[in-house]
Amino acid sequence: MSIKVCHITTAHDSDDTRIFQKECVFLAKEKDFDVFLIAPGPSRKEKNVQVVGLGEKPLSRFKRMMFFTKKALKIAIDINADIYHFHDPELLNVGLKLKKMGKCVVFDSHEITSEQIKIKKYIPGFLRNLISDLYYRKETRVSNQIDAVIVPCLYDGKNWFEGRSRETVFVDNYPILSDKPRIEYNSYDRHYDICTIGSLTPERGITELLRGRKIAKCSLLMGGIFSDDDYKNSLCGQGLLRDVDYVGYCTMDKVLSYYMDSKIGISTILPVGQYVKAGNLPTKVYEFMSMSMPVILSYLPSAKEAIKEYNFALTVDPTDPEKIAEAIDFLLKNPEAAKEYGREGRRAIEEKYNWEKEVDKIAVLYRKITNIT
């Protein structure tokens, strides 16, 4: 008997790598699962996943949270799935309503939202702790009533949902190994010295990275979306984006082609919010490793543990542009060492950090909570 599964997101795009490409597509490959995805954008059938579009996503965060969620709930009820798997904190009420209707419900918590609220610039500073506390209480109330919560890793060495959920399953956002053929690293045939692609925010150390790059006098390919125009304009005003090849939003195909044309992957995330507590590495770091790239990353506890087992990266103080520049300079001047770091990173992905080893955890959870085998 097949299990009808409906994933729901109102904040992510319908082709989101984790939600669509990894969770939905991989589950749809198994004959046991009939997979739907409710998401912004148009409807389509792709790779055995039925995407039910919510239409164009409102530019206003408030409108999205107020009206998109109601539309998503109505569609979810019409689909009449066995399991509802939702991905956004703004869908907590939707998940709870579906549970009260007798459905199996899973919350996929991509991050420690209550901690991230404390560093959100669009929330007035004096309100952040209050909103964080209110959210934490609501998240706890809902998580205790639904069937399970999925989280990527331990935080501060602990299960963030311990005592707050019926069941917690750890599923990290590792790369899809089958999509990443092994590439022989050769720094001499790559155009860019360093590369970073992802969310471009102050918390992710973009300012310090740009200052370090300027000191090192190296080329940089930067992709992603800036947190807001004021931040981007501030960087421009400081001359930090001068001579940077900024390519904006990138599809995964483009991301991989840019990585193949770059010598070093860099992720100097700052020790703030959830980042200092997370037991895993930033997703982009795993992607760098999968492409046999040497990596420069922040010296956070998660990095310290990872490089004990696989020596794939140089770690730096992300608040110190001079140290970032020194690491860049070392890898550029020592191509054989850079190549060995890249080999170790690829070995780590092949042996441990790949999606193929993670996805079965979701299938096992689904069968367990539905009692359908």
C-alpha cells in the first residue's frame, strides 16, 4: 500500500534543493510513496512529484504569512494525504490544524528559528527577545502535538527539541553524491581564486570576507541574494564590491559550474545566532567538498570536529580580514596542498556526508508514524 505524502512550503521556491530535489524527488523514486508538494509558483508534474502551485509569492512577508498559509491549508485538505510534512515556521498553525483532523504531521525545522529571530535586522531590536520567546513557546506547543520534528543536527551538543517533541529525527542537508562526479582538482585551469554563493548577510561574514579578499588582492565570484539593498549599498559605498564578479541568484546547475571554475570555496560565517551552536557545517561547505575544492571556513566547534576526521579545510577567525587573507594567500601559493585538501573533502562526502545516506531516515519515519509497511 502506498503512502500519500504532501510537503508544504510557503517561503521556499518549488524547486528548492532540499525540499524538492532531495526530499520529494528521492521519496518519489520509491514505489511506496505518492508525493505532492504545495509551494509558490505554478503547478507541474516533475520527476514523479505533483507540484501544486500557490501562485506568485507576495513580496510582503506579512501578506505571505497571513494569506499564503490559508491558501496552502485549503489545498492541503483537498489533497487528503496520509502525511503532511511542512517546512516553514509560519506553517505551525497549519500543521496543528491538520493534526487535529487526524493526519500524520511532520515539521522540518531547517534551523533554530528562536535563535535566528534574535539577529533578524528587520525586527526592532527591543522586540527580538520577546518575539523569540513567544515563538519558542508556540513551536513547543505545536511540536508536542504533531508526530515528529526533523532537524539537521545537534545544537550545542544537544537535541534542540528534546522534551518538546514526540520524536526527533536528524536529517542533515548533505549533497546528492550521484549528482557530483569525482573531479580531478587543478587550480591552474580555474578562472576565479575564491568563490562564495548563498545568502549574503552581515551575519554570514560577507563584510569581513570582502575585506579579506581585498587584502589578498584575489579574484572573487559571489552569488546569491543580499539581505537588503541597504546592506548592498553599504558594501558598495566602502568599495568592497569593486572588481567582484557578482552573479546574483544561481540555479544549482550554475552553482556547480561556478564551483568548477573556482580554486577555493570560502564560508566565513560569524559566531552569532544558531551558527555558533550548530553541530554541522554550512550547506555550501559540503557542496565545496563534493566538488573536490579546498575550503576556508570559520573556526567554529562544528569545523573543529569535522577536520579532526577529514583534513579538508583551513579554519580562520571570521571576524579578522587579515587572517582570511592569509588563508587565501596560502592556498593560492601552495596548489599541491590545496589539491590534497580537496581530495580529503571529496573523501568525506563519499564516506559520510552525502544525501543518499540521509534520505532513508525520512522513509523509515513515514512508515513508522503511519503504521503502513
